[in-house]
Amino acid sequence: MILVTGGLGFIGSHTSRALLDMGERCLIGGRTPGRSPDLFEAGDQAVVERMDCTDLDGLLEVGRRHDITGIVHLAAAGLGADAPLDELWANTRALFNVLRAAQEWNVARVVLASSIGVYGGAAASGAYREDVPLPIGSAHLIPAHKKSAEILADAVSASTGLDVVSVRIGAIWGPLGRPASPFFGAPQLVHAAAGGHDLPAPLYAEDAIDMCYARDCGRAIALLQTAAALSHRTYNVGGGRTTTNREVAEAVGRAVPGKAPALADGRRPGTAPAAHLDVGRLRDDTGFEPGYDLDRAAGDYVRWLRAGNPR
């Protein structure tokens, strides 16, 4: 049974769904176990439990009730809602607890969520590769924590033999995601078209970012968890290319004819051309290929929202 912490969250739900589709049994951990997204169905080989990864005793007790063979750690505390030191302390404590539990349970592999944000300030010529040197400093608390978590995970792997893999996740969009993001425009564009309303603020046509549809992201993480062997400790999970707001708006317009949102010309002043995530490692070691191109993703997201789902 594979434990997915944060398994009822945005990326966690899609990862759990992908693991179930692969025939795996899942223990889906979350702080609000009563929430049951439509991604899960009666008969799924899944158990949902209330779980707080900052509580070591409670976490270890879960392993006494279930035979846990792998862990995907996606749970995160704070994300800007808590004071900075409280947020760092909660997420670091949760990381150590998960690693301690993994060692006690003798799991096959732990997959930890990292972020494209760790590349902030790194030198890249069009693509971010996992072996690019990362700057020590970070402009935001989340990539600062993710960098430190990667270092700790690598040290744990080297010193204990525990198989710990970090996944640097790009901009993810799709069902259960936030309706708006400060980092890219796709969620706002889809929500505006599906709801028949204007954008709350102008988006620039040529602003671009590496995007990965949520269902593909979940499957990529599931493949990394279940692969018989992996060659690296760090993997990018993304689309492998940059996508502009213009491309997204055009795809949304095809999904909802006549409702393509209007965009401002050019790129937001002061922004540099975006780099994409090199996903060669992911492809080589798992055989992953995206199942959702831009048109299929936009159509799927629109249908999800028009079925009455708020996000």
C-alpha cells in the first residue's frame, strides 16, 4: 500500500488517482478526510485517513494499521498562511517525520515534492536541467524550504540507504486547482471562459511558463513511485516546453467557441523569457509521455468546471 500524504489536495488527488489506475492500493492521508473529490469512485482500492505529518506518534501509528510499502509526500503546511518560522518549522518537522517513518516501515521508496521555484536565479539557456547549480538564496519561503529538503533527502539516501527521490514540479493546472495563480494565467483563462465572465485583470499574450496538466502530473509522480529502478535522486515534472497565454487562450476558445479571453499584447513589462523544465530524466527512466495536449487539457478542464465543480 502506498501512502500519499496530502492525498486529497490538488496534486495529491491526481497522484492518488493515477496510482489507483495503475492497480496500486493507496492510503490517502489528509487533514480533512471527509472531503471526497469526484476523482475517486466507489470500489477504488483506497483508504482515507486523517493525518498530520507533524505528529510523529500519530504518523507511526498509521504504519501499525497498514502495510505501507511506499510514500509520496505531498502534504505542506502554511503556504503563506502561517508566520514564516512556523511554516518552516512545520514543513521541516513533517519531512523528518516522514523520513523516520519510511525507515521504520522499510518502504521501497519515498517521493518528495519539490518545486520549479528552486531554479530561481539559476543560469539556464532555455531549459532547466536537474544538474544545473542552484543559488543558495531564495526569493520566497517555499523554494527555500524545498532546496533544504532536497539536500536533507539526498543526505538521508546516502547515509541510510533509504531510496528518496525529489520531484521538481512545474506550473500545474486542471481540476481541483486554484482558480487563479500569481505565477501563470491558464487557470484564470479557463475559469473565465467556462464561467462566461471577463478576466479580473489583463494577462499578457506572450507571457509563458512550463505547464503540465494535473492528470499528467499525477501520473508522472505515480510512475516515479512505482518504477522498478531509478537512475537519479532528482526529477523534473513538467511539460518540457514553455506555453504562452496566447496558446492557452486559443485552446480555450476552441473548447468554448466564441469565449476566448482577450489578452494584452506582448509580454508583461520587466519579465524575461521563461525557461522550461528538461524532462529527459523522467522520460528515460519511466517512459512518461504527456497524455493531454493543450486542446485536450483545456476541453477536459472546461467540462470539469461546467459539471458544477468550483475548482
